[in-house]
Amino acid sequence: MLEVTGLECRYGRIPALKDIELRVGSGELVALVGANGAGKTTLLRALSGVQPAVAGRVMFDGEDVTAAAPERRVRLGIVQVPEGRQVFGPLSIEDNLRLGAYARGGACAGETLEQVYAMFPALRERRTAAAEALSGGQQQMLAIGRALMAQPRLLLLDEPSMGLAPRLVAEIFACITRLRSSNISIFLVDQNARAALAIADRGYVLETGRMVLSGTGAQLLADQGVRAAYLGL
């Protein structure tokens, strides 16, 4: 589904990503872990087209999208849930969700909306409320639901558990697991390395802009270097 080779990104003259190689198979959940400042969000931004690449190639389902605009990538099926939720606070929950289908021209938005409400009943109950009135966990559900309205084939999740209570973290990760069973490919970035790797088919470790380790989720959870650096063991 996604294949990245030799990807490099810079902020001015400062290198942010160097020689990134990764792949995400169809229906696969792949996790990326790393410390703050390692370049995880930059990588997601590069995949969604917000951050330009200065070298390398991004292939999506056999098509070269390295230079494609973000809106083109959304129409192809690459959809990102940004760090910090970034919902449209003054707008209602339902308006936030319907905006997620904008790139589709509103086609079948009603049917997809019902699917999102079925996944997140709390959003249906408060569909007319302003998004800014929701709790952090509910806003995260809204951000994921808004992305689902675009009918993604590859979902990019940036720190979905950030700032949430443990009970809500478990709920969000249970939701991500359900999404994987619906045949959506998922690339997950989260500071909660243990939870992310526990549900991942495969994972990568990013350090100072470079991939330093890869393997199955179970292999990385058992790796002593990963356990010491990211799991506190």
C-alpha cells in the first residue's frame, strides 16, 4: 500500500529526516516509536504532503505521490489525524464530521456518517453540540471520525493517546484495533510505545531523523534497547 525509499526532509538547512525506508502493507497496522524531536510528526507530514521532501520517493498503491499536493493524497486515500486533535471548536460535532467528506464532494456522506456514529455513539448523542465542549477523549474520537468520513485507505494517526486518561487511552487503542479489522491500513505514531507496539503487525524505531530498528510488534517489545529507551524497563 505504502512504500517509502530514501526519503529526506529539511527545515531550511537543518535536516529533519534522512534516508527513510518504510512500508505499510494492505490492511496492516504499522507503529512508529521514538523520542520527542526524533522526527515522527515530520514523517507523517511528509506522507500526507504537508512537508515537502527534498529527496527520496513515496509510492502509494503503485503511484508515485512524492510531489502530489495534500488534497490529491486525500482523494487517493491517504488521510491524517493530526496531533492535538485540531477539531473546529465552534462548529458542531456533525459539521466537523461532514467537513471530513469535503474532498469527496459530499458523496455518500450520510451513509459514512452513520457508520462513524455507530463506532462512536457518544458523538451521535451530542451531534449538535460544539466540538470545543467535548472532553479530550471525545475530541480524539471526533478527529478520528472526521478522518473516516474521507474513506481512507491509509490512516495516519499522530499521537492519538496524547493527554488522555488511562481509561480513555485503552478506549482509543481498542478503536484503532477495530479499524484494522475493517481493512484500513494504519500508520500509528504514539508516545505510548508499549500500547502501540502491542497492537502493531510491525514497527519502526526512529532516532534523530533516521530509522534505526524495525521488526514485528512483538520483536520490538522484546528488544532490550527498545525496552530500556521507550518502555521504562
